[in-house]
Amino acid sequence: MAFSSIPVLDLSLARNLDTKEQFLNSLRHALLEVGFLYVNNIGISDALINDVINQGKAFFDLPEEKKLEVQMKNVPSFLGYNKLGNEITASKTDWSAGSANTFIWSVLISASRREQMDLSTPHPLRSPTDPLYYNLLAPNQWPDPTSLPAFRTTFESYIQQMSALSTTFTSLLAEALHMPPTAFDRFFDRDQQHKLKIVKYPDVASLPENQQQGVGPHKDSMLTSYLLQASHHQGLQAQNLNGEWIDCPPIPGTLVVAIGQGLEALTHGVCASTTHRVLSPAVGEGPRFSIPFFQGVSYDATFDSVNVPKDVLKIKEELVGKRGGERRSDVEFTFTKGRWGRLGEATLTNRIRSHPDVGERWYPEILARVMEEERKAAEEKEGQGEEKQELPAVDDAKRKKNGMDGWMSLSERLGIAL
């Protein structure tokens, strides 16, 4: 049966031996049936949560030139500031008529309608002998401390505490699946990187018509993510088994936990990675703010699965039978075993796909490969009778005025404001 609401779990129950089993039973239901849940009583002070929200909002109030001092494309790590429209979360492809070797690739329809700042657990820069995906491990770009003196200390403290919370929660996930609490430990580095985004979604009054998507349908990668909804707005939605979108409104004192593609892969699909999206605030509602924390996994990890007990696998098979098949999703599963040697390879490629401006500057060869894969996939769809989308004409004068490079000019062809 498809879920129609998102369960709320009290994390304090897991800290009490008398109520822990009750918590694990509720968690198991959420993992198998939903893949999305709220948790409350998380053990982080209200004072720190309020500081995180206030400092996050203050960042977006900085002048544009101050934010661009830390823009993402400055560095190859995909850490830093993204201005409105610079991330792709649900893309489509198109190519021009002509020879088989000529095409136009566009990331065009579904660029995210948001500003964001990406931070992570800090690491030293990659050495020349390290794998290329070690570029993802890097120091943060911090805004000017004369403008936001408390920003860095606030977010360093929050990342540290959320790192501990996510580690504890992963051990509870293992126990909920009748596995040892250490079952996932081998997938983490000792100095594991975790990521955080500070996100601002403007209301639709400030967006072009027909370009009012907040974030397109997507699944989170890695194992788990924890969303702090930092304003009163609704907009977050999860997709149930029937393809219906279920609202996840803000609930004070909670985080929204999403199961990632990595956890689904590692558990043979027992843990459901649920597609979700964000709608931009309606006219007059003002901007929506959110602060998601993404639990990391070692980039050196392979796609080996954990040994999920047979009784849990049987429960999963029974659920699939009742549904009449595997769950429906608007997003292709990207963490496919056999395609990648290491998780870092898949992660770097996905980052380049989501941020082609960074890819064009730092990873042009990989970006070209991604473009070719998109072209071939689109050709296959057209060969199956799916209609090809036509692109509007390019406004070359406007493109040159804005200083757009190749991929930016393509995105403008779909009217995406960058």
C-alpha cells in the first residue's frame, strides 16, 4: 500500500532500553515502506539550531560580489556558492538534426531555482598521486569573516554534531534490519567527509514563467540525509509507490531523514531511496530556506552489499509482491553495481552532471563523456518513439553580453536565468 503521510519518530526512544525496540520497529517500517521520515528529540540544542538558521539566512543577504568570492567554480571540490539556477537536478537532452556526430546537449529544462552554499567536513587538498575523485575532499570556502564573523564557527559546530548524529542513526538502521550496529562501519573513513547545503528558494514572483521549479525530482546519494526546514514554507514532497506527491510540511523541532541511493544499493533494495522534489514558494510567501546535511561514505568504497538477514529480505519480497512489482520512481537509479569501480568515481560524475559549469572548468573530458552518454540515451528514447523537444533560438547578443560559455548559452536557449 502506498504511503499517504510521512512517519514521525522520537529519537529519544532509542536512547532508552525499555523503548528502543519500539523505536526500531517503527524505523524498520519507515525503511521498508516509505524511505522518508521525521525525527525529533535529536539531541542538538535549540540555540545552535537557531544560530544555524540565522547565520544561513544572513549569508544570502550579503552583496552579490561577496557571495561570488566563494563561488563553487573557483575550486574543483564542488564546495562553495551557487547562484540561482546553477544546479541541475532533473535534466533532459536534445540535439540538432544532422550527422550522427553532431548534437546539442542541454541541461536545460530543470535547472534548480535556488541559491545555495555547499560546505563539508574539511580535508587537505588532494596530492597528485591520489585518485581524481579525491578532489572532492578539500577545505571549505568561507565567506569573509568581517561580514559574517560567527558563520564559520556556527557551521563547524553544527557539522560536527550532525556527523555524530548521522553515525548513531546509521547504527540504528542496522539494528532495525536485524544486523549488528557496526554493519555499515566499513564503508566510512576515519575522518569521513559529510556535506551540508544552505539553500534559499525564492518565491515564484522573482522567477521566469515556466521556470518555477525549486528542485526537480531526485534521490539523495550516499546513505542518509537530514533536512532542517529553516522557514515556515511548505514545498518539500516525497513520491509514493503510485507516483503521487506527498507533502512534507515543516514540523518544529524535527529533521526530515531521507534514505539515499547508497543505502538502497548496499541493502539489496531493502531500504527504499525515495524520490523527492521541492516546489518554489508561491507569490507573496517570500523565500524558503532549508539546510540539508548529507552523510558521506568513503569515496574508496566499492559497491559490495551488506549481509542483510534472510528474514528481512523475505519481508521486502512480500512487500514487492503486494505492490505488484518494484516501486515507481521519476528518477533513474544511478548507483548501479558494476558500472563503477569506486563510489568516488560515481560521485564525481554525478557532481559534474549536476554542476556542468564546474565540470567545464575543471573536468572537461569527463563532462564531454557525460554529454555523450546523455546523447546516446536520448537517441535510444527517440528510437523507441518518444518525441524530441525543440529548442528556441539562441539570442547571441544577450549570451555575449552575459559572458556565457558553451553550456551556459545552451541553458539560455531554454530561458533559464543564471
